[in-house]
Amino acid sequence: MKVYTDRFILTPGPTEIPHRVRVALIRETSNPDLDPQFLQVYNETRDLLKELIGVR
């Protein structure tokens, strides 16, 4: 999977961005549809909801 490192913030400016926001913007993000941990939580939640409403 290719990770894109060039990011642009398209805001009118010049605009001052707080340091904590700049730090958050450089963190690597993942696609929740492909994240194994998300998929595990999703499947567990789905199974619990099935049990709650009586679906097989």
C-alpha cells in the first residue's frame, strides 16, 4: 500500500495553525476499512447486535 507523504492544507490564508494541530496532521492515518483492529471491533459489535435483536 502506498503512503502519501505530500499533504496540502487548502485554507484561505495566511492562517496560523497551532502546533498541536500541525503535529496531529503529520501522524500516519490508516483506512478503517482495511485496519485489522477496526475490523475485529466491528465484527464483535456486529455479533453482539445480532444477539441483542435475535438475528441469526
